[in-house]
Amino acid sequence: MLSKRLQEAINAQVNAEFWSAYLYLSMSVDASDRGDKGIANWFMVQFKEEQAHAQIFMNYLLSRGCKVELAPIAEVKKSWNSAIEAFKETLEHEKKVTSLIHNLYDIAVEDKDYASQSMLKWFIDEQVEEEESAQDIIDQLEKVDDSKLGLYMIDKDLSTRTYTTPAPLVGKE
Ligand code: MG
């Protein structure tokens, strides 16, 4: 059985993942408004991934006989001035999520809860990728600066991103 503290922290993480999904959905519609269709696609895939993250945590709670408690999702920002502003905010947000995941792992270690530590390792690796991909796009956007052709090329590239079910959720959706 999970400790009460860890159950509450994982339930809070479910909410944090749904909030992330909602943030990226907002960034997606905002990018569509600006005419950046590829960037809108990238954030729409991100929206789906965050819902999958929430689902992985919910499945884990259920598999350990714990109650899933869904709390209201707080409001998110509605518009950004530019693509780079949205991606910089994405990176900052993912750094915060990384610290939340690390905190969950710290609790699991203190609790000597080995199953939870094992489950969380996937998320620790996932966060490295999340931060790296946001940073890569920021680097590209900084390189092209105000070039409309450059932004067009990046937008075209980001239009090719497709959603794939994260490994822990395969066969469980
Ligand atoms: Mg996430």
C-alpha cells in the first residue's frame, strides 16, 4: 500500500499533468490564431502526451488499490506574443514538472516504496526528453531570429510531429 503522503502527491501530479495538457492546448489554439499551423500541431501532440501522463499516474494508483481523486483544473493563459515566447514558457514549465517528479521520487525513496520508484523512473527519463525538445526548438527559433522564411521552415518541420502512445500506456488506453 502506498503511504497517504505519496497517494496525495500522485493525485496532485495527475492534476498537474492535466493542467499541462490544458496549457499546451491553449498554446496550440493560440498558434493556430497566429497562422503557425505546424507549431499548433506540435502543441496538440503535446496536449495528448500530457493526458497520457495523467492516465499513467491514474492507472498506477488504481493498480495499487488507491483512490483517484480528480480536482478542478486551474485556468491557463490564453495568448502568447510569439512562438518563441510560448516555447520558452514550455521549457520553464517542464523544469517545474521535473522538480515535481523528483519530489515524488524522493517520497518513494523515503517510503522504501520500490514499485513507485520503478514507475517514476520512466517519468524521470521522459522529463529529460521534454526539456531537451523544448530547448532544441528555442535554439532553432533563436537562430532564425525575425526571418519569416526561417519561421516558415521551422513551422513546416513541427507539422510532421505525430502522437505515439507512451510505452507505459501501450495496451492500457
Ligand atoms: Mg507530463
